[in-house]
Amino acid sequence: MGVDSAYGDLDRPPLHEGALQRALVRKGGLWREIRVVDETGSTNADLAARAREGAPEGTVLATELQTAGRGRQGRTWTAPARSGLAFSMLLRPAVPVPLLGWAPLLTGVAVATAVRRMTAWSQTGDRFLGEAADVAVDARLKWPNDVLVGDRKLAGILAEKVEDGLVIGVGLNVGLRAEELPVPTATSLAIEGAPLSDRAPLLRAILREFGTWYQEWTALAGDPETSGLRTAYRDLCTTLGREVRVEMPGGERLAGTATDVDGAGRLVVAGKGGDSAVSAGDVVHVR
């Protein structure tokens, strides 16, 4: 069943494609086309199909309702229409293959930074103060690319290689109410008390933040050091310094202390047998 009237829930206003295009598509900028559809199975799958047809870098597809959203390791998730941001970006980064793993980590930095900035309000809630204010929602990163508030998941990121490009999808809970959470370990900006019901300014902020980071990163051939990306990621990463259990592909498990994120974007875990660098796996923060 499709999305009902776009104005059926005044707490969840719709996204407007034309306004997003006018705000984000600029000469010399990253973004080339912003599309918004009422409903789809997966923005990543749809954009991957367009990538194979030759769509340009900087194409963005957002949806008001995603019915077959996918997370890492094939997990599915759904949310009510207009309760969150679900969008995908098509990128063709000219960086060495070993550094491509930084693209989803860069996305995490952009999402967390934009959330922190857009939820920083005065104590009376009457005006936006940006970085001058206390952060209302303390968004942090769990390696590799989940966005957390405390130990609860606010957003997930999924990157997929498509021929010579990358499609990166973001699912961010904005107006989701407690009774609508798919799992009790999730959260939303509304639940965290952020005075932000209109998703459009947040989407603009994320895409602008991403564009700034991405253009700097690619201009420096994907170097996470000189671009400042590794430092920014480590500053936001709540996994570092924690006791963790990493469940890796193939069923292998690794336990120890997460000590660093290395130059390839891998999580360094100090275990009984010494340091191990993990490039993929599910991380559990051990209490």
C-alpha cells in the first residue's frame, strides 16, 4: 500500500524534490540530481540499477517509505512513512582501492556531525545556535558505521560496490515514536528530545557535510590523514577504548579492547594474542 496524503501527519511533513534540488545542486558541487519517490523497496537497489545505466556521480535517491530496506549482513528494517530519512548516494571516488573502505566511515562522520549541529538549540528551545550551543543529541559512531546515541542505534549505513561506483545508503530515525521502534535497542531524534520534525533541513545538512568531506577526501587521493578524516572519525567513535566482541564473517570471533582505527579504516583490537586489525564484522560493545 502506498503513502497516504503527504499531509496526513502534520508532525511528519513531506520532502520536496524541487526545493532540495534548488538548495543542493550547485556548479562545482558534488550533487547533480536529487530525486524523492513516495515509496520503494530499497533506495540502494534502485540507485544501483541507475548506476549500471550510467547515472552520474552525485545522484541521490530518497524515499518517503522504504518497504525492503536492508542493513548489514542482509538484515531488513522498515519504518512508517516520513518517520525517518531513507536515501542513497551514487559515488565514483577516484581513490586507491585499499582506501575505499573509508567511504562509509566518511558517511558516518557526515551524518553524526550534521545531527549534532542540527540539534544544537538554546536551552529555551527558541533558536538554533549551531556549534555555539550544547549538543542536544550526542550522536556518536560505532565502528564501522552505525550512528548511536548512548548505546541505542539512531542510524545505519550500507555501502555497496556497483561496477566502478559505490552506492551508499543511509537510514536515520527522525520522528519515530517509541512504540514504532523495530527493536528496543533503536532510538530516534524525537525520542532523544530533538526539536526537529521537518526532515528536509536535516537532509540538506547531511548532504552538505558529506559533500565537503568527500570532495576534500577525493582531492587528496583518499588519504584519511591529510584530509583529517581519520582524526574526525576517531573523535566520534565510541567503540574506541571499549571492551568488544567482534563476530566476523565465517563465524570467527575476536574479543579484546578496541584501541584504534588504522589508516585503512580497520578496527584494531588488542586481544590475548596481540593486536588484530579487523576489516569487517559485527561489533558488540561489552558492558
